[in-house]
Amino acid sequence: MRPIIEFCASNMHNGTDKIMKQLEQNPDYDVMEYGCLGNCGQCYMEPYALVNGEIIAAEDADSLLARIIQRIEELEAMYDVLGE
């Protein structure tokens, strides 16, 4: 499984720019930045990203990174169980 992690350029003021750069270093991840992901209320309120289309949000950028990694690990475990 190759996770797709999407970031909104308008959310970078919440510190997601650093997280995005860090995740881009992993060749097993597809990391993308868009001008808008269409979640404006969420974008204004807190750091967030999409992992395989699912919103992952947190109170700060460091917590967001931990939640993204956790979700990727959960997805990988699910794929392992399903044999895909």
C-alpha cells in the first residue's frame, strides 16, 4: 500500500508545511499539496491533512504528524490482514 497524503496550501500557517516536507522524505509516501482541499472551516481551525481521502486533524503540527503516521500504520496492518 502506498498512502496518499494531501495538504492544503492555505493550512500551512498551522505548521503543516514542516510536516509535509518531512513526509516527502519517505519514498513510500505520495505527498501532495493543493491550493484548496475544500475543507475551509477545518483548515481555519486546526492543522489537518488527508490520508487516502480521510481527514486527519490535530491540535498542533507535531500531534498531526503522529496521527498521520498512526493512521498509515493502521492502514498497512489492514492491508496485511486482507492480503492486498
